[in-house]
Amino acid sequence: MKSLHASAIGLLTASLALGACSSVPTGAGVYLVTVVDAKSGKPVEGVELQASGAGIRARGGKPAQGTTDEDGETTLAFGNWGAVDLVLEASGAQERWLIAQERVAVNGGKSSQSPLRMIVGSGQDGGVSRYTLSITRVERGPKLDN
């Protein structure tokens, strides 16, 4: 009876370990962020972006930074953070977004759920976003998410 109990505990421990491994996000890499004006739909140049891991896992890490070009685009190197705190700043206004890395599509593909959630807008009373964002993970090769 003891050996059956020990085997059951061993099996449970192994399955929990496998479950923990499969739930760890594998999102480290380069991400393309595109920023467009929410009203006009035109790309916004000169927006400063700062991304860091959200929560306890990312304490002490160096944030990724970039500034949008004339096409409203910049690339940022994210760590394996899982959740990313993204701050946009332009003309004295600041906006904060949360990105779920496991939802970001690869190579310009489409994700089934939006990886982006606005936390604090920079528009009227902080509840409205000035920007529309899109994000995609950049990988080598032909892979494209649908």
C-alpha cells in the first residue's frame, strides 16, 4: 500500500512539473510595435516607448526602449516576461498598456485574442487612448500566425 501511495505522489509531482513547464511563456525576442493616431489613423512619429516585465518576475531587469519612426514603428527586445508593461510618451502625455506575450502573433499574423489592453489612456481624463497600437513578434523564417 505504501509503494502505491508513493507512486501516486510521484506521478502527481511529475504531472505538476510538466504542467508548470508548459505554462511558462516562451516570448523572449524582438517585437515590432506600430503606433497610429486613434482619430486620424495616421502613423505617429516620435513616440517614446519603454517596455519592462510586469510583476515580480521582472524586478531588476533593464527596460527596452525605442522611439517610433515616420511609419509609426519601432522594435523592442522583450525578455521572457509573460506580461509586459508598455509606457508610451509624447508631447508631455503618457499612456500605459499591458501586453500578454503569449497572445502576440508572429511575423505580422493575426492573434485570436488581443494581446493589448490599455491601462491608462493619455486622452481626456486618462480614460481614452490617443493611439491605436499593433504588435507582432518578429521571427526569421516563413512562420506566420493566423
